[in-house]
Amino acid sequence: MKFIVKASTLSGSATIPGNKSGTARGIIFGSLAEGVSTLVNPLTNLDSFSIVNMMRALGAKIDTSDNTKWIIEGTGGTLAVPACVLDAENSGTGFYFVLALCSLIPGYSVLTGDYQICYRPAQPMLDAINALGGKAFSTRGTGSAPVVVKGPIKGGRVSLPGVNSQWMTPFLCACALAEGDTTIEETDLLERPYVDMTIGMLKIAGIEVENRGYDEFFVRGNQKFKAFTYTLPGDWGSSGYPMIASAITKGSKVTFKGLDLGDFAGETAFVQILKDMGASVTVIDNGRGGIVIEGGNPLQGITIDCSGTPDAVPILAVLGCYAQGKTVLENIGACRLKETDRAKSIKEELTKMGARFEETPDSLTIYHSHLHGTAISGHHDHRIVMASTVAALIAEGTSEIENAEYAAVSFPNFFELMTSLNADIQCI
């Protein structure tokens, strides 16, 4: 599938769909609870359904027939030995969380995913499972999926590298069900907003985690997940694409609904970033009453710390192309461990459009650039597809963006929402 995109002026209003990371955690925590939990406003994306299918294979009963709310009958923390290979498909969050959960099961589990998942590193988690009393190994000896896991873990003390919070946060969940207590040490932890989200949602489910200054986390064993009802806020990560598109397209004016600046998400920083660069942004009732963004203002490049928002690197790179001077994205290491090396991927595609960059292992500098339309690869990565689409809205001429279907991984109605705002995008 391709998007055919031309320069556009956006107008109207848009409601951002439910939070992707929160939906993933809600499915998992509800599946571990005693009783029935309800997720209101879940994100009905491909990743969510991948996680649903894996948790069903582990014994949870999940009703997804109503898109406005999902009903989860939990396992009470007693997970079944899966009768099939667990397939995370393209969900990194699902793969890492279920990997940790399988370490609780007194039997063998086999976990895999699509070709991208099978090249994403998991060795730190395998080492942690072995250190905590379980058994885990990569079938190819590469530290990546497919993996085989046998539990149960007993608890103990482990150390994990902080460059990727997805290796650590699943253990905050799984270790609460281990026999003994667990202490997790972290070195230079990035992506802290995702850690805060995990701990906050665990508390809603009745699980206590002690955060000792982000250097160490203490998880008491033999805890019980309780049933809950949770309403998912709008996804700030998804909001960045239409919000930044509105700020950089001349004559645009769009009102965004369904967002709350009090959310856990690190991408709430989009609002302050746009303001700091000179965009016209009006926030009503902390975002709950709407966020109005008007386009066409001259923007000035700034330095942005991406340690808490690695998924935002591709769309911030597009923003940097529009801004005068240079925009520097720092602490981007975690973005290189996602579906693709996203700094490398977005640099490659925007360079085709005329963008100018400087790159180091932990930073990306983007210079003001006049973009032109061209053929773009989406790298089978939803965030590269959507960021490139936004770039095409300010480019001269027509752009063709391949792998457009991957937008549905995190933003199932991306095309419909953007075209409702008058973006000139055709899907073929």
C-alpha cells in the first residue's frame, strides 16, 4: 500500500485515539487480575490485538467485540502453559512483556514475532530471567526471538542496562507474582515516562513498586493483581503527527481533542517544544478542553532532549527540517532499538527529500531544509511512515510513501484522520 501525498493546508478538529502503551499495559494487567476488568477507549490497533491473542493463549478471556470498551476476565496470576507458539507479530511492547510473564509459568513457552521482532535485542531480559531462577535462551543464540522460556522465577537481584526501558518495565509486573522479592538495578535509565506509566498503572491494579530514584526498583513478591476499570486517554505519541503537521503547514488551524497534559506520556512535551520553537499553540483546561494549533509561524530550531521520548525522533526530525537554523535531538540511543534504527531510517528518507543532517551515535542535528517530493520507503515501521507523510505535506511536488499499511500498527485511523483535516493524501 502507498500514500500519495501533496502539500496541504489543514483545518478542522481531530480526536486522538486511545493510548497505545496504556492499552498494552491494561490488557496485560487485566489478564493477571482476579475478576473482571474493563478498558474504556482502548486503541484498536494491530499491536493491541497481537497482545490480546497472546494473553488469551495464556488463559485470559478477553471480549473485544465493542470497540469502545474491552472486557477482560483475568487469570488471577496463574498463567497457562501455552499450547501454541506465542506470536507478538510486530509488537515490541507485547514481546517484551510476555517474555517476562512466561518466566512465571512452570513449563516451556516459545515466543516469536515478525522479522523485525526477531532482530530486536532481548539478551538482557534472558540473562535476567536466568539470574532470577528461570531458564531462557534464544533458539539461534543471537539474543533475539525466537526464544524459549521456562519458569518460575523466584526473585532476587538483577541489573539491567537503562538504554531501553522495555527490558526492565516488564519485570516490574512479572516480579510482583514471583515467590520472593526482587531488586532491579538500572544504569542511566532512559524512557522514564514509560516507567512512570507502568508503575502508575500497576498501582491502579493493586501492585506496589518502590522507585528508588530510577537507579533501583524494589518489587515485593507474592502480590495480587486486582480487577479495575480504566479509561485510556488520547495517545500523545500519535498526536505528534497531526499536531506537528498543523504547525508547519501554512494557513492551517486544527483543534485537537481527547488529550490531557496530566498524562504519564513523555510526548506531552510536544506542546512545550512547539511553543519554544515559536508555534501558535492554545491549550484549554490543561488540554482536556482542546489544544488549538495554527500553522505558518516561522519556527526556530532548538535542542531537544529525547531521553523520555525516543519514539518521537522521526517526527521531530521533520519539525527540524521546517525550523530555521538547526534543531538538535539529543539522547536518541533508545530510538535505535525499535522496529528499525529510527534515527538512521528517517535520516535516509528525509535526505532523499533534500534534508541536511549531522549524526552521532546519540544525537541527530537537522538543518532548515527545503523539501521536495520523491519516492519514500516506510521501512515497514509505522513511525517512519507517518513522519514521512507529514514531511510530504510541506514538500514541493508529490511524494509516494511505501509500506503505508504499517501506520495501523499504532494509529489505525491515521489516513482517515489526516484526510478529514484536508490533508491531500491518497491511498493506493
